[in-house]
Amino acid sequence: MTTREIFDTMDYGPAPEGATEALDWIATRGPAFGHFIDGGFTRPGETFATRNPATGRELAQITQGTAADVDAAVAAASRAFPKWAKLSCHARAKYLYALARLLQKHARLFAVLETLDNGKPIREARDIDVPLAQRHFYHHAGLAQLRDAEMPGMEPVGVCGQVIPWNFPLLMLAWKIAPALAAGNTVVLKPAEYTSLTALLFAQICQEAGLPKGVVNIVTGDGRTGEAIVTHPGTAKIAFTGSTAVGRRIREQTAGMGKSLTLELGGKSPYIVFDDADLDSAIEGLVDAIWFNQGQVCCAGSRLLVQEGIAEDFYARLKARMAKLRVGDPLDKCIDVGALVDPVQHQAITRMVDANTEGETWRAPVALPETGCFYPPTLITGLSPAAPLMQEEIFGPVLVATTFRTPAEAVELANNTRYGLAATVWTENLNLALDVAPKLAAGVVWVNATNLFDAAAPFGGVRESGFGREGGWEGLSAYLKPSAKRAALKPVVPFPEPATPDAPGLDRTAKMYVGGKQARPDGGYSRPVWSKRGKLLGHAGIGNRKDIRNAVEAARGASGWAKATAHNRAQVLYYIGENLSARAGEFAARIRDLTGCTAARAEAEVEASIDRLFTYGAWADKMDGRVANVPIRGVALAMREPVGVIGALAPDDAPLLGAVSLMAPAIAMGNRVVLVPSAAYPLAATDLYQVLDTSDVPGGVVNIVTGDPQELGATLAAHLDVEALWSFAGGVDAAKLEAASAGNLKRTWVNRSAPDWFGADAEGRPFLEQATEVKTIWVPYGE
Ligand code: NAI
């Protein structure tokens, strides 16, 4: 045999990882498992089987959590909360550190158990899932230690309900539990029904670490158990990772319950290859993008966009590489692609792919095991942009591909999706990569790499991929709330028409302010606004759906504001302040008339409004992102981007200051707003039109629609071109607003209480965080 022949015929021998210890663990601790509640394991209740998807063999019996189980877990977490929250940062940090150490100690057992239960290649469980889970706890031990020093004025939210999927069972548990505990919360977590075992092993290490009982509770079961956690009145925050359909349902179900919510949902992430890319690296990247974990990855690079000139060459190289992927026994260390999680998932993928009638489907000619949930690596080319397989998440080892000609076309195709989780860009041209990255609608962008994750780097999506970030300081802040006392918002009733009204003077009907112009209310109705003493102050238009739609359209049209320099936005804010200052007396008189307050208070409100405009002029170019220090060759730039179009319902109690307190942070960060002023005292905001006109605010950046905040708010909440809804209006039905927002899964900030608008708590970071979205851009850097 020649050396050449040896190379040509050489193959990997089997290198199976032993499963004995893991199976022994199951046999000893199970084989039927109960929940982990209040520091101990409960007796198994009604159970279902969890199986090894590679063989179909039953591994263990898992308890289906009932409403009573969830009650018990939430009660345990609530009892544990006060003491855990009061511990010193250092004490909590030590527990997180102990958990990290124990995860490390039992790394092999965790990896094998994960592979058995989930079907992922042992190489991935061993080298990715488990080390990243450890890193998460180590990093969060640090965040716990530094919490008070770095995030003063914040406190934990309470009991966190956490529901996770089956694709990264231990890693998603780490992403959920580590920040919750570091912030000082307690948790009730439900693993996915297909993959509960590593969560139960984690429960055991919570015992080994001596974690106080009730701090971590694990309740197993299917979607019904998840629903009981999500809707339980005792959970203050819900963190969910899973499908967009369930995420939307959770948004609707929790509407009005006052829970904070973060959703990490599906994606259809583009993988863009420009013609100057290092093609072999891009091919290897693609293997990690779509065949990592059998493609069951929320941020999988599942949509290949390749520049036309290299497409044929690229597809040929790709097919050659796909033909060499080794599909088979996940416990074999030489395997690239393991088993899908369950026959249900296999059927779903098969159904989707078989229903496709377009393009060309190519399946890698690789040997598949005869039994078990295996699916061949598949490439589908020549689909139209609207084809279901180009738009829908397949969540399997199936890559769809199309071509583009120019960078602009690549961006257009990339963004042609309802999702916005991740994107990958391959090019050797630094200018091109950094030109394209900010234009992609995605929470994470990888440059010349893919599927990189780290505890220090925020992760999460935009659009229907959900909201909120996990990882780093940004992820920690999702588990904290301001500790300052706030007063409950109450509806303010406008002053009534007096028994003997003044003779009407000149008609002074304030119009709407849309696209930089005053516009009559579409419905043609207005209402009189009376002073406390019964003086007719003017009329305010009653806005309707059409007015809101016009305002949103104008706001969308003003997208150039997002690209204005921060310096320029700062200048505009200072200018608004300056022009308001020039008319301070007039505004003070108006506030006094409207609210019946003292002259001193009215003057103070105008002064505070000018001050606030200056604050956000100052912040405009200072709300920097950060560079996350990740242990992979490169850095992760956590960039702060504007959210987009924000609908804002202003408070009543300080009608000018309240409106300014919402408008100013929004526009400082590059958003456009549709502002609904106080219904009781609308004229303080409508007087702003002239100030805005004379302050170089581009038309459409600020739009003002007066009327009923409930009705206008509901229209804003349901509007698919509005990215966020903020409310500080008294008396609105939060449940209706939040439920209506589920359509495009917009970010909501519907408050039931408010800070003192004159105080320092009514400005700064909490507002700026709501006004920005973090985009994490991973770029190669250093050796
Ligand atoms: P799923 O979204 O139904 O399951 C995720 C978790 O939510 C599981 O723990 C499940 O028990 C729980 N759950 C289900 N219904 C619930 C409800 N009404 N209330 C509260 N919790 C509930 O995902 P599933 O059915 O396992 O997979 C279906 C599809 O979802 C996949 O094919 C994939 O397209 C997508 N998916 C996306 C994930 C991601 O990370 N983006 C993860 C898992 C699934």
C-alpha cells in the first residue's frame, strides 16, 4: 500500500465514550425522578419516559409537574428569597463559585448525560456545552461579587420563573440560573420535557454546594408545567427560551400581571459570504453554523447568502465538505452530527422539507445509522426569498441558500425575515464587514466566525426573536430593578366644565403634530380643556387610529435620525432646551392654568424640563457600548443601537416634565417617538410644537397625538411598525396594552408606578437602557 493509498482510504475508527457512570447515576438516583423543591428531591409523581434519541431506549422516568408542585416550588423560592437577597455580595459570589467548581468536577458526567438525553455529539457536550456552563457560573460569581459596587440603587426582582428548551439543556440552565442568583433572586426552573436529566444532576450539585434550600427549585414536566410557572402570581420575572409561538403565548398570558419578561426565541439567521472571503474558513464556519447540534440552534446560520460570482465554487466545496460529515452514535468522539432530540422533531423537519416544491434539494451521501433520530445534512438551493423554507425556522441540519450581487442586496436579503437573532459575515475586507454589521437586523453579529458564545458577551434578539439580553452586565440588569420608592400611577380626571362657562373666545384647537407639521385630527373631534377655575384654555384634538398610523408612518420615514451623529443629536436636545428656556414664562403659566398648581411649582417644572433636556443632550454621546473581554481570539463589541420607533404614553402629574422625560432619552439615542401626552393636561405638550419647530428637530422624529391614552396606546401596541411601547399614563389597562404588543413581540415598558419626575430617579440609565438595544458584534482581534 502506498502512502497515497493510505491517505485516500484512511478512516476514523470508533472512539466511543463510556456511558457506564452516567447510566449508574440514573439507576442510583432514579430511575424515576421527582422534582427538586426546597432543597430536596420529591417523590416521583405521575411520570413519562425520557429516551436516548440515538437508540430510542428509555433512560429514565420524569415527573410531570402539577400545579400543586409549581405552587410548592414557588412557595419555597419565596420563603428563601428575603434571606438570599440580603446576603452580602461576597456570600452569594462564593456559592456561584462553588457551583462552577462542582460543574467542573463533574464535567464528564454532565457531558455524557447530556449526550445520552439529547443526542448531541459528545465532542460538543464535552468541549462546548459543559465548559460554557462552567464559564457562566465563574463569570457570574464575579458579577455577584461586584453587583453592589457597580450597580448601586438596584435590587433583585424576586422569584424568577425560568423555562428552557432542549437544545442546550445544561447551558440554557446556566444562562438562566447564574444571573438570577448573582443578582440575588431565587428561581423555579423547568427544563424541557425531552432533556431533564442534567438539570436534575445540577440540583444534586446545588445540594453539594450547600446552597440554601429553596434558592434553586427544579420542576420537570411539559408545556403545562411551564404554563403554571409562567402564570403563577408568585413569580416576579419570567425568562423563557424556546419557540416564537410559545414566546408569544407567554407574552399574552403574562400581560397585565406586572411580571418582568425576557424572551429568547427563534431565528433564521443569515450567513453571508462575500466573494473575497477566505472560502475554506467560511465552509468550516458553515459546518459550525448549521451542523452544530444538528442545526437545533436558535442562532444557527441557517440561511446561506453567497455572492453570485463565487456561488458555484462555494456550493461545490460545501457539498464536498458535507459528504465528509460523520453522522452517527453521539457517544462516538469522531462524530460530527448526532441524533435529533426526539422523533417529534424528526417528523417536523421531514414534513417541512418534504412540503417544499422549489429549488434543488441535495442530501449529503453519508451513512446514517439504521435506527434512531438521524437526518442527513441537507442543502437546498434556488429558493425564492418568500419560500417557506427561506422564512421559517427548520431547526434541523438543513441549510437553505441563495445568491446576491451587491453588499446592499446582501443586507436586504439578510433582513428579509421576521426574526432578528444573529448574523454572520465572511469577508477579508474590514471596511465591508464593519459597514455591513450595523445594517443587519440582528442582536448578534459574527465577523469571520460563527456561533461564538461567552458569559461576558450579551446575547439576544430583535424583532420576533424576542427581547432582553443574557450574559454580561446587560444580562444581569434584566434580573434587577431600581430600589427607589415609586408612587402608584393613578388616573387624573380633567377639570370639569363649569356651570357657567366663559363665552368662547377665539377657537384655539391644538392640532396633532405629525412629521414636523401640525395636522387636524382625522376624526375631526376635539374636547375643551378647562382650568381649575373654569377658564376655557383651548381645545385638544381627539386622536384616533388613523392619526396614530400617520404618526408612525412619519416616524418610520425619519429613519435618518438613527444615523445622525450623537454630537448632532446632542446639539438638537440642547437647542430644544434653549428654546424652551426662552419661553419659560409662557410654559409655566400654561402648567399653572392646566393643573392648578402654584406658580413656583409650575416654574420649577419648566426649569426641570430644561435641565432634563440638557441631561439627555449630555448623554447623547456618552451612552457608550462596551467591549466584552471574551476568552476567544477576538473581542465582542456590545454596541448600543436605537430601538426604532417608540410609542410613549406620558404621565399626568407633571404634564410637561413627564412628556420631556420620555421624549428626550428616546430621541437622544436615535429613536423616533410617537408621544401621547397627558389626557388631563394635553396642552403643555402641544405647546411644544413651536419649540420643536425652531430647534432643528427633523420632521417625524417627534410626533404628538393627543387623545385617550388607552385607545391610542392599544393602537400603538398592536402596530407592527412600532418597536417599543412605554407607558407612564395613569389608569391605562396594562393587560390590554401588553397583550396587544404580542403581534410583533415589541418591547414593552408599561409602568404601574412612577418615580418623582423632579428627582434623579426619573432620568439616566434606566431610561437610556429602554431606549437602546444591544447589538453584540464579534470581531477578530489580537493573536
Ligand atoms: P417549545 O417552545 O414548545 O419548548 C420550549 C420550552 O417551553 C419547553 O420547556 C416546553 O416544555 C415549554 N413550553 C411549551 N409550551 C409552553 C407554554 N404554553 N407555557 C410555558 N412553557 C411552555 O419548543 P418545542 O415544541 O420543544 O420545539 C418546537 C420548535 O420550537 C422547534 O422545532 C424550534 O423551531 C423551536 N425552538 C426554538 C428554540 C430556540 O432556542 N430558539 C428552542 C426550542 C425550540
